[in-house]
Amino acid sequence: MKNIKLIKNTILCVCISLLYFGCTEADFQKYPKDNVTEGAFFTDAENVRQMLNSAYTSTREFYAYSSSSGFLFIAELPSDDSYNSKFNNTNTHITLNEITWQSDNTLFEEAWNRAYATISRCHLAMEHAETVMKDAALKARYVNEAKYLRALMYFNLVRTFGDVPLVLKDVINTEELFLYGREPKANVLAQIIADLKDASNLEIKYGNNSDIGYATGAAAKALLGEVYLTMHNYTEAKAVLGELISSGAGAGYGLMENYNDIFKAKNSNNKEIVFAVQFARGFDPSQGNPIISGAYPNESVPDPQLHHMLTRGSGTMLVTRDLTEAFEDTDPRRNMIESRLDGAMEVMQNQRTYHWTLKYFDEDMTDIIDSGCDLIIHRWADILLMYAEALNETGSTTEALNYLKQVRERVGLETDNSLGTNHDAMFLALENERRLELHQEGHRWFDLVRTGRAQTVINAHLKSKTEISGDQDPNIGMDNQEKGDGSRSIQDFQLIFPIPQSQININPDKLAQNAGY
């Protein structure tokens, strides 16, 4: 069930801390240079919860602000799973799709701004919890929820930009803001780990409906395991993920029997979901998930049986043909990708077929486009596959096979037992399984970068001139091509993205650009 309190929350409090991250120089001139206080807003636990809820709201805006804006597009468009339809779209998305991005790309700036906005709200909640809350247990919960959200934002920042400013308090003096430079990634990761260890003390799973949707100890451990994998600290990843699987299964987490049911709005926060960014249908102003339109073609592909009022989207994040062809013939997960001929092209000799995900399509919409499908951050299948990876990298390949099998058996697929005796084969099998299981959920690009496979896999994809939107002549034109003309490749420096140029302009003495940009 949705946490309606969390969904309906509007930002009832103003974040008065003046983080320069996400501001312009003009913004600084609007405020006095002396301290700005929060006044009398924070008086009790309810005010702290309101601020914490605003941090959850900001997290939602970070991942999916609109049908063409949000971190999900940064995580998906550079990969071999997703592409941007160039028809009626801007260079913001096209350059991500074609691996030609630059520091002025507004998606990077928006991700930076919204991540630090979320972090700022976490600081306000944590600091005022210490001063106004008397219930020690509730105070610890609120502080640890904020630490999970802060860790989630910093993890996304460091794996996107590398070294980033590490702010650990509410900053209320504008002059102090210019003292923050780029902190080494290792130091930021150390803080993330510390935050997640604290947040792991949250309840493993909430039982009350009013608590569902908030961060849990299971979410903290899932993210901590992913952080350790990213650091190639496989021993620690194995320990934390193994403990989570043991305690989480006892608390009621597990695989849904039907893969499609994971993503249905009416099944939100089901037993497979460990943490999801919450959306909901039927509110004014809208609380719906805008990815539904971003993941839908921006040319006419009507299907009244399935999509009723949704006949044209923005085409921001479509599915590559390469991904659709990667599924085994009997794999039901392929059913979460819709394929349809472009209706506007039917009279032309060279027709194109669009493919798009149904993971954000709310089948219960009736009057308007308003999806209640959540954006999943951690789910049980992801945890099983991460644990299998950690096992494989620590010499327990045979044991890793058991967890790979769990994921595949859920969808009725058999697994080659010989994988249990071959580390390299298991490595590639897990890479492929994560691609098929977690497609369009924001994992593919960062998975490949984490394992050192991004250039091998995506460069091969980029050089395939047949990677176009359908079975058509590759010479039709760039508008029909998924990833470009086959002449591009990912360079070493592009494994992290550029610091937004706007932030460097604000504080050039402290913020230097990543090499290559």
C-alpha cells in the first residue's frame, strides 16, 4: 500500500541553508551575508518529519522530475539498452545517447542541484531532530532515514562525477559556501559507508502501512552492498548482502511469483521491493510518475487495447533492438517491452519498429495520463544477483550459481550448471542476467562501469551500424538510428561525467573540471 502521508506531502518548510551547489551567482545576491535562521518552524517531531518528507520529495524529483528530466536518463541513455528518439528532442538527450555530452548538459546540472537540495534537507532534519525531539528512539529513526537518503545522493554523485564537495551540515553563511572544493572520492565513499552502517539500524521492514515507503535497514544494507561492489570490496559486499538475504527473507522479502506483477501500481511496495521512489495516481497537483511519457515513442503508435489515452510521448528513453533480441525465446521478461510499428510510417517502404518499457505504465489509468508506478531503487532480485557477484569474486562460484538460479527459475528458465565451476563464465552470465532482469531501472550503465566492461560492451554496440530503430536500411538517416553512425566510441575520461559548468563558474578557485572535458 502507498504511504499516503509521504505521497501527499508538499514541501511545507523552506530550506534556508544556502548551498551554493545548485545556485547561480545571482542567487547569492538575493540574500544577506549574515546568518539566516529557520525561525520558529522547528518546534517538535512533526516539523522534523515534514522536513524529512520534503527530502523524500526531492529524491523523487532527482530521479524523475519530468518526462525528459531526471537521473534515470543519465543512468540509461549512454547504455546499450536505451536510446533517445531524435525526432523533436534536444541535444541534452541526444548527446547522452551518442556519447558526445559536454559540461553544459542541463541533465548534469539538474542532477547536481537536486542531489544537493536533498542533502540540504537531510541536514536540516538531522540537526533539528537533535534539538527538538525528546523521543530517543524516534529521533534515531529520523536521523538514520536522513543518513540513508544522504548516502544515496552522495553515492549517485560520486559514481557520476567522481570527486565532489562533501557537505555534512546545514550551511547558513554564504561566505562559507565558497570553502567547499572537491573531496576525494575515497573520502566521500567512507562517509557513505558510515551513514549506511548507522541507517542499517532502522527496522529491516516496516509492518505499519503508515511507514511503508520510508527507508529501512534493508534499504541501507542493499545500498551498502552496492557501494562495496563499486569499490571492488567483495568480501564486505558478501558479508552485508548475505546478512541481508538471511534477515530479509525472515522479515518477508522475496521474489514475486509473476515478474510483471513487480511493477504494477496496484502492487506498489510488494514483497520484492526493498526501497522505491514513491509515486501515486489521482492527486492534484500530480504525484504521478512522468517516466511513463518519457519512455513512450514521440510518434504515433496507438494501441487502444493497451494504452488507451497515451498515444504519443517524448521518446526520451526508448528500448534498443539489441536489448529486445538479448532475451531467450521463452523469457517472459521480454513481455515488459512493447514493440509496435510506427503508424505514421505505414505507407513508406522502410518502416520502423519502436520498442519501449512497460515498467512505468499504469494499466489502471482511466481518464488522464497519471501513472502510479514507483521507480524502484532496490529490489530482491537485484540483491540476489549482487550477492552472487560477490560470491563469484571471492571464490565461491558454485554457491553463486544457486542465487543466479533463483532469479532465472522465477521466470521459468533453466541455468547451465557448468557455470558453477567457471568464474569468467559466471561473471558474464551475471552481467547478462542483470541486464535482462533490471532493464530500464537505471542499472546498466553503472553496472558496466563498475565491472570495467563499459567500453568493451558499449563500443561494440556503438560500432554496429545496424543498431537502428527497426529492420530498415541503415542509410535512411540519423533520425532513425539508435546510437549514431557507428563512428563513435567511449573514451577513458567519459567513464565519469563532467562537473556542471555552471558550478565551476560559481567557484572556479575550488572546483576544477574532470580531465577530458
